[in-house]
Amino acid sequence: MDTKTAVQQKYGAAARQVRDSGSVACCDPGLSCCDPITTNLYDEAQKSGLPVSAVLASLGCGNPTALIELKPGETVLDLGSGGGIDVLLSARRVGPAGKAYGLDMTDDMLALARANQREAGVENVEFLKGEIESIPLPDASVDVVISNCVINLSADKGRVLREAFRVLKPGGRFAVSDVVVRGEVDDEVRQSMLLWVGCIAGALEQREYGAKLAQAGFSNISIEPTRVYSIEDARHFLVEAGIDVDRIAPLVEGKFMSAFIRATKPAGGCCTGGCCS
């Protein structure tokens, strides 16, 4: 099964889990693998007034809306918007004169997000079906690109970053939460942990992430750790998967983290990223 199909199946199942049972989503409903990653990301003030299912469907690894300044009248794009929590929060902050787009490729998640939008009564929101490697928006059409633990799931992260650069206006901001790896990790250990961290994550090493952003044309790149994952957080899941946790623990501790990744599209527009024709 390819990565795209796996992502669609797992996140479609998570959306149906929220819709049908009203329980917290997990990328694999049979496991508690996501709990230490996705919990306690939004405070009560942010959750207030949001549909319960938007909160339950959150499968992110951070809270990009809390870490980026959004101004009234701006246009925001959320890559891999899921149940819509970050889109709805962004719409609040940009106000009626602004707009928040959510982009997702999973029909069940889009249906859930649109239901959440109707329940919230938010009009300055539009959910689009599509892939983050080929964003269905014009060049230079958004002020801010956000994402919450989704870019790590793409099989072509360089293309995602080039697409984000393309749709941003000159001076626009890239501000995403994502899973990254700090330093070198043995392939066997990496695959064991990445099954847990985001369940099917393909996280980049942080220097590689920065290099890909620069290659896409971004400047002012920064990667700020927001939550470092402990081997103890993953112990139950890894043991159930038949992995010798005590053996790999010294090779894992401090290596996997959620991070807030910021970058800017230069105000001059095109630079070295080949963004325009």
C-alpha cells in the first residue's frame, strides 16, 4: 500500500470514529498510539465555541494557530486540515474581512470539517479537496500557510514546500507544526518510532527540513522544539508491536520531537526557488 492510500484510510477511519462514536480520534482506532502527541494542544479559551467534533478530530502534534500572528483581513491556508479545528481558529483571528482555507484529500474528513463549519456558523471558511503536493489555489494568493503534523506524511516533502512557496504572497509566512528528527537515528529504530510518532510519519531530520525550505526559496527559517517525545510515552505501543523497548531506548531519547517551523517568502517574490515562470 502506498503512503497516500495509507494516509487516506487511517484518517478516514479517524473521521468516522468521531462521527459515529463521538470519541477522540486516533490514527489507528485500535491503538492508543497518538494520545501523548495529540493531547493538551489547545487551551479552554481556544476550544470554547468550537464544535466538540472539531476538537475530538484533532490529530495534530502542535498548535500552529497559537504560535503565529494572524491579522484581520489576512488569508490563511491550512494544509491537511482534517476536522477543521485550525481552520476555524484561524477564521476567528482573521475576522470577517479575512478568509481561512482548509485543504484535505480525505472525503470523510472534509465532510466532518464542513459539518463543523456549519455548526460553528463560520462563513469566512472554505474547505477544498486536493493534495498538498498540488494546491488548488493561484500563485501568490494567501498570506499565511499553516499545517499541523501533516507535511511529515507526504512522500514528496520538497514538492509540498515548493507549492506552499508558490501560493504565498511576497512577504507571506510559513508556520507549521510538524514531527522532526534531531540528529542521526538508526534505520531500524527510526521505523519503529515513526510507526508511533504520528503513526505513519516520515519525519525529516531537522537540518534536512531547513535545507528543503531553503531550496524552495524560503528565508528566515527557524525550527523550534515544542514537545520532545519520551520512549516511555511510546512504551505500551512499541511493546505491543513486538519491539524491545529497553534495547532501543538509549538510541531514541531526545531524538523525536514536535517542532514549530517558521519561514518567510522574500518580499521580492521569486528568488532561487523557481517559484514563478
